[in-house]
Amino acid sequence: MPRLAGALGLALLLRTGPAVADEMTSGGQGAASPSAACGSTLAMAVEELAAAAKAHARQGQWVCARLFFGRAYARQRSFDLAGNLGIVTHELALAERDDRLFAEAATLLAEALRGFPVAGPAEQRATLAERLDDVRGRVVTLSVKLEPAASCLTVAGRDAGCGPHPFELFAAPGRVDIEARAAGYRAQSAAVARAVTGSRHVVRIALEPHRAAAVAGEAAIADEPAGFPAWPALVAGGAALGAVAVGAGLWVAGDDAEADAVELGDARAAQAGNHSFCLPPIEDAELQADCDEIAAGLGRRDDYHNTAGGLFVGAGVLAASAGIFAVLHLRDGDEEGGAPGAAVSIGPAASPLGRAIGLSLRGRW
């Protein structure tokens, strides 16, 4: 922790030592760029950049100190470099009375404190905390709640990184514009119109998905249609169709049983010369057996026809239910502006006397 110790020792010196004017502030070489006035940093290692920054800081040259610490921090994101950079940025902000620099210093000092070792020197931690307290009173503190949480933020024109953002953000007083963006979502902006010095604000931004992303999401859940579903109409219609088919089969079986009984009765009537041959008493055993067979055939006809009639009635109820379900499904589809689902119309019909059975099935699929 040598860099941190040196930098924070310097911070304590700055509070008690004489003030030294920075040659790079508006009263000095303000027309020159920091890189040109401070020298090139391209070939310097992180340790060399930190050493050069400390040398400039001891001379009160905050612009150059910030430049060198900034280049070191860009190459190595560590809590000690964040603390060093936060301290010199704070000093430069005090010298130039620049609210934006105060906001930057607050961000760096807060980051340094979050990463400060638990067993680190208490005096150094106190120095960082004292400086952060001073800066908080000069800036605006923001707590930004985002959905989705991983959205990327721009605060007052500065990139604040991508979320989650569990920590406070800082900005200069005045109007603070905040923009959130995320892949697959439309960018959303918010603003604190009059943020005064030392104030705290909670900002909530919920991004809306792009239409293309929303369509993809709808396609992913296409098997879960909204509104009244189509399957009740399909199930009821299918059951009505099955009932009609079984009823038709039973009705035909009843007709066949009746035809066999009539054929046997006609043959016996021709032998007896009348149709009263089955009236009691019957002494001929063979005739008794034929009469029993005729009665059984007519009984089977009645049983089959009665059962078929019940099935036809049930099929009619099911068909009506299917129609109602289809209407409900179509109504919901129209209300939601989407394409309607299956419209099913099933109509069973039976004519026992004419021995004709009909079934109508129509619909859009």
C-alpha cells in the first residue's frame, strides 16, 4: 500500500501546509493543454506515473498531478489510485471553483472508500472520508433505480457506466440530465430540474423494449394466447362429432335389428295366413322361439334408437357450447386487435324416420 500511504500523507500536509498556486489554473498557463505543459506520459509505467503525479502535487500543480494520476488510474483501476486521483481533483476543484470537478472528486473518493482495506490505516481512511464529506456539501447526490438494472447511464453528460448501480452518483448543482440505455430497449431520459448544492435525489427510470424485441417476446409465448382460448370450442366440437358418429352407428344397428325381426315376422305370417300368430296361447315350440326372436329384435331396435337419440341430443348441446366458446374466442381476439383463432360451427342433424343423419362442420383455421 505504498502509493496510498504517500498520497494520503500528502493530503494531511495539504491541510496544514502553505497554499501553493497551480501554474496550470486560470491565473497561470490556462492557454496550454495539460499534456503539452506537463509532458508526455505514453512511455511511463504506472509506478512512474504515480511518482510524477506526487511530485507535481507537492508543488501545488494540480492539473499535472491530476493528469498523471488519471493516466495511472486508467491503466490500473485500484482503490489507492482512485484515492490519489480524488484528492488532487478535489484540490483542483477548490482552486478553480469548478462544480464538475467536485462531482468527479466525489465519485473517486467514494470509490476509494468502498475499496479501502478493512485493516488499512484508520488515519488514511479518515482523510478520505473527511474530503468526501466536504465534497458532498458542494455537489448533488443521486440514487438511480433502473429497470433493467444493467442499463448504462449518462449523468450530466458524463458516462457513469453500466449497472447494476448500487452506489450513489454525483453531479454538479443545477439541472441534472440523466439518460439510461440498454440493448433491446429505447433510451429513456430523466432530469432533476433544480438540484441545489448538497441535495439528494432518487431517480427511477424504467426502459421500454423496442418493438422488435417485444414481437420476439410475443412469439416466444405464442402458445399462451390472451383472452378466451380456442381449445374449449375445439374439444366441445370434437365431442359433438364423436357423439353423432356413435349415435349414427347405434341407429343403423337398431334399423338392422328391426329389419331382421320384420323379415322373420313376414315369413311366419305367410305360413300362418295372418299376423296374429304370436298371440298366446302358443303351443308350437318352434313358433314360440321365432316370436321370442322377433320381440328381442324389436327390443334391440328400441334400445339402440333410444340411446342414439340421447347421443344426438347431447351432440346438439355440445355443438351449441362449441359455438358459444367460438364466439367468446373470436370476440376476445377482435378486442385485442389480433387475428381471431379458430371459429367452429358444428350442427348435428338426424331424421330417424327418413333414416338420414347429418353433421355440419365449418370454421377458420
